[in-house]
Amino acid sequence: MSESVHTVPPLPAERPAGCPFDPPAELTDARAHGPISRYVHPGGKPGWMITGHELTRAVLADPRFSSRKELLNVVDFEIPPAPPGEFLLTDEPQHSRYRKPLVGRFTARRMRLLTERIEQITEECLDVMERMGPPADLVTAFAKPIPTQIICELLGVPYEERGSFQEQVDLFMGGATSDEELIAAYTATQEYLARLVAAKRAHPTDDVLSELTEGDFSDEELKGMSLVLLAAGFDTTANMLSLGTFALFQNPDQLAALRADPALADRAVEELLRYLTVAKTFMRTALVDVELAGQTIEAGTTVVLSYQAANRDPERYPDPHRLDLAREAGGHVAFGHGAHLCLGAQLARIEMRVAFTALLHRFPTLRLAVPAEEVVLRPEAADIHGVKSLPVTWDV
């Protein structure tokens, strides 16, 4: 192994001052040295960091790399397997067993059929914003309620229980809580999902979870599957809506282009996904020795895949640090790639297209209510990048 290979400093690292949308400078620097760098995990174990776009997609599609939680070689102690049903951290055949029954329920066609309901929910949120008047926090008034209500309706969470569920998920996915608060929020969410699974078994309704109870899954498996869908279905999209609006404010030429041509919305969504990449990193562990870009990844070594760096790779996207809504941003890894490609990718795309279009149409003078430097970001320790709040105002 060559001594000239670049080494990435420990993450999380802070983003450049005044650049809330750009990856930490350490990742940009690493990619400039090549698509793969050495990395020492925070637990002290040696590993690798992949920052190149092509190499990231290659690893995600390579069965020689495992997603299994218990194989992560990042700390000195043994990591337990993922709880039953949490299919993001499994390999075949478990992964397909959990994912296959869900795939048909999240196809592009079925998601398009939800468009009318998504439009209705979006307009209801905007009605409340307009009625309350400026200023408003776009996170709580718009970005969180839309995906939360949609994913809760899909899985059959009773309307009156959505607020408390969202609060618990916020706590354990927000990255700013103590260990005690994190454990308490996670435990409360698990207990709630256990009650929800039991209720669906006893009295099925017209939703995805009720359909899943007809299969051969245990209650523990259904609880784990529900956790993945509920948490991922609201937190990632919520942060894309708020951070995406912030990015448009900071790029007024692109905001003007989208306002002038709503037909640009689909391409705008893909470019915002690429540019922001709110799901920052994922990890894979080599099952055998693998040669990557001239380096040997030894069996049992865990590599970190930096989605945010890959989506800013200048070899794939010219002038990658520029937000360009007219760009052909296809092939980005904001939703991952390969067997673990995000199940809700099509749903998220439709939610963003509908929400951004409706927001800009309803409030043509929408703008930040505070200086941009006063917008508080989520801590880098959070799995999902975003803003804590986004104060906005508009002309009445």
C-alpha cells in the first residue's frame, strides 16, 4: 500500500464558514487527491473513505461489500446485528425478504397516484401559513408536516398520534440530544410501533402496515420495517424541503428561473438532491480482499462512502459546487445505488416537486426573515444534514 495515499481527518468535520450547502473542506480536499483515501474511524479502526462518484456507485453495486451492521469494523467492541426488520443493515437473503413485499407498494406508478393527495396536504399547510401571516418557520409550518402526514397515512398511523410520533423521531434523528434523550426517544418510538403493529393485526385498515400483517413477518420484524419507513420517509424529505428552499434563497438566479418556469421542477429536484445530499454517508464492509482504484481493501475492513463528496465530483458533474437547475443531474447517489437504493425515492421526488412548486406559487415574495448567517444548521453529528429552523417572511 503506497505511503502517498491521502488520509482523511476524522469526521464529522464542520462545513466551510458561510457555505452551509458545501461538504466539509476535508472531503473536497480528499477527492482532489483521488477517489479513495485512507481513513481512521472515530473508534480507532483503520479504514477507507471513498469520495469519487464512479467508485461510490461501483461499491454500492458490489456484492463483495456487506451492509450488515454486525460486520462494521469501526470500534474495538462487538457490534450487535440490526434488529429484525431493519433491512437497511442487512444482506441477502434477509434484505430481499423484507424489501420485496414493499417494492410493489412504492413503485413510480403507485406514487404518481398519490400526487393529488400530496397536493391537497401541501395546500392545507400553505393555507395555515397564509392565515397565520408572516413571519413563519418553514421547517415546522411546511417542511415537516407534509412528508410526515403522507408517510403516516401510507403506514396507517392515526391522525391524532402523528404529532407525538414526529416529536420522538425528531429527537433521535436530530443529532443534538444527549445519549439519555436519544435512548428515551428511540425506546418510546419502538414502544409506539409495537402498539401500532398489534392494532393493525387486530383491526386491519387500508394501509401498508396492515397489508404486511397478512404475511409471515413477526411483530418484531414489522416493528423494524415500520421504523425504517417512517423515519426515512419523513426526516430526509423534510430536510430537503427546508434546506432546498434555503439554497434557492441563496441562489436568486436559480430561484427566479424556477418561479418563471414551473416545468423546470423535475430537473430542479434532481439538482437539489445532488447539490445538497442530505444523507451524507453510508458504510460497507469488505467480505473478501477487493482491489479498488489501485488499493487493496482487505477483508473485514469498513469503508465510508461519502455521498456528498461523490455528488460533487467534478469528473462527473462539471462545476459541481454551483447550483444549476438546468443541469442534467442524473446518476447522483442522493438515494444510494444498487440493491439498497432508497425505497421511497419516487415518493420523495413527487413530494419535493409538488411542495416547491406550490410554495413558490403561493408566496411569490417569499424570502428569509433573518440574515443567512443566522440560520442554524443541524449539527454535523446528525445523520441527515439540514436546518433547525428557517425563518421566512413575505409581502402581505
